[in-house]
Amino acid sequence: MRRVGWCLGFAGLFCLPARAQITFTVSELPAAAGDYIQEYVTASSNPSSLIGPTGGPQTWDFSYAEQSGDIVRQMKIVPPAYDGQQATFPNAGYAEYYTDASGTQELDYYSITNHAGRYYFGSSVPGEGVTNTFSPPGFDLPAILGYGTNWSYSYGTSFGGITETDAVSARVDAYGTVKLPQLGSFPALRVNQTTTTAEYIPGYGLFDTYYIREYYWLVPGFDKAVHIVSQSDPSPPPALFTDGYEVRRVFATNTVAFAPSLVAGLSLNRFKGNAVLNWVSASNASAYQVQAAGDRAITNWQLLASPATNSWSEPLTATQRFYRVFIEP
């Protein structure tokens, strides 16, 4: 029988052999009507100190309070027919509806195929009949992402007599823990993405080319928990760009419906080649979240399961694994 690793000395967390780094799947994106997030949006002149290095595990602290001049923006999931544009985006499964106090409104149309990924079909402005359709749709997130995952895609669109082609290159270049205002700390993957936009005018040809670099932090239950965007530039912005456009930080959501409260009385046993976790049943729990990490820094937590009862198990492995269990109210 294989030896179980030493347990850590605080409530609600134990260790056992590890199997993998944190992963993110598109099935964890908010996609049901009524799901929402709210975020602080800061116009940023120099976000380089917030970006940090590649690799991991990292800790990114975006938990600072609302800043003077911040805009509060809400994203809510709505049916694709919400703005009467179902015929324009017939393959969309849902739309993200963005609103803020400045009067900004936009709908972005998506569909998720669990074995393939997420497709981005375009956008519209509610009530104005303005649409922006992508051909082909942008394949903006693969089905499963982990540290080192890279992908690319391109799409075209036309507006006001101008034809635009966007080529996107993205890579998960870091992992660790992201701290969010009012919500706490979560395991996250960071994506480093560059978009090259070429604009063409009929009868003239290539008119302009510009680049945008974005960093966004993927957390289960959120879309982009944090999003940093550069200004557009005639050259690709450097990795630690200083010419920023916006920093967006999620501070409220109904898609992660639990306070990060650890269970009481967590115990760990071996039974017939399995690691068996048991804990005290919580009267305020609708379910629980079992998470694991594979390094001694215990920062790159991975969601394993959401059991409805106060017990869970998985097969033992030969390498170390750390566990913790949260209450979902």
C-alpha cells in the first residue's frame, strides 16, 4: 500500500499524491440565462506592475478597493434572441449583455461545444440594429486549457465600407492564485493574447494595421475574472506594456455561489486504493467544492468535484496531492 503524504496543519486541508496542474474547461463558463458578473473598470495608463512574470505558481492581488473614476460594468447572460438578432446569429447559444453607468451597451454572441470549445459569432448594440458578424466565427477558447496551452484563430468582418481581418494568438503563460475584491482568492490560469487587426478599403487595399495585447485570468464560474487590455499600437505591444487601456476586475457574481469557507472536521483515509475524504455536514450547505493542488506552495488549486454529500473519494496516485473542501451555501 502506498504511503499517504503528510497532512497540513490547518482545518479543512489535507495532502495526498498529485496528478495534474489546474485546468479550465469551457463548461465552467457562465452560459445560463440570468448568470451575471459585475466588475470595476479602470482606465489604466500603465498596468505593467499588475501583469507580473510568466510561469507559476504566481499570486496576483487585484483585491484593492474601487478606485476613483472606476466604472461599474455588469455582464448578464441572456438568450440570443434578446435584441431581436436571432436570425443574424442563428448558431449562437447565448449572449453576454454588457451595461454600465456610462450608457455603454453591447451584446456578444457565443456558443459552447464541450468537446471543441467556445465560438464567438459577433456583437450587436441593443435597440440600434447595429450588428458586427464574424466570418468564420472566432474560436476564442479551446475546450480544455492548462498551463502552456496555445491556440490561434482569425475572423473577418465588415462595417461602414471597411473590411477588417483579425488574427488572434493566445497562450496560457502563467498559473497561480488571483485575489479579487470582495470575493477572495481563487485558482486561476492567465492567458496572454495578441490580436493583429488589418483594415482594408475597397478599391484601395490595406489601409491600416494595428495590434492589441490582452491578459485575462480564467477562474471556474467566471468568464474573465480579471482582464487587462493595452491601447492599440502600430507595433505589437511588449509583454509588460505600459500603454494601457483598461483593467477590469470582477467583484460580484452569482456564478460562484459560495463564500470561501472551509468545512470542519475534514478527515482523510485510504480504502481499497482510494483516498476518501469525509467532513462534518454543514447545515447551510447546498453542496461542497473539493479542490486539489500539486505543489508545496499550494496555490494552483484545481476544482475536482462538487459533491452534494459530506464525503468524496478518488484513486490514490504515486505523487503528492493536497486537498481542501469548501462549503457552497
